Amino acid sequence: MTRGPARKVVSIVDARAAAIAAAPRPAMPVYVPGRVNRCVECHHEAFWVGRITAECGSCGRPLPVDQLRRHP
């Protein structure tokens, strides 16, 4: 007696997690040192810049600093 091809059992949770991981995500705004940056809420260009975040000088919205593009 021969058996057919083995089937992989996938749970609903695994299928949903795979669908969520494959879904396109919206772009996350970041502060890029050396470029003109605008606040996503009030569109002003003044920021208080720290090591980890940059805070809008007008409305106070924090943005993460893009660490990959930082120049020494």
C-alpha cells in the first residue's frame, strides 16, 4: 500500500500571522540628520535633536532619529 504526498498541517493562527507579516506596512516617519525634515503633524521644520529621538519644536511630536544615515 502506497501513501500519497505528505500534507503540512497549518493552523489558522499560523496562516493569519503569515498574512500579517506579508501585508505592506505604512512608512514610519523618521528624522534624518543632514536633511530638511518636516513634522508629520504641523509641517514645521524646527526640531530638538537628541541621540535617540528628535522632537518637533512647534508641536512636540517625537520622531526616532535614523541611526543608519548618521554621519560621523
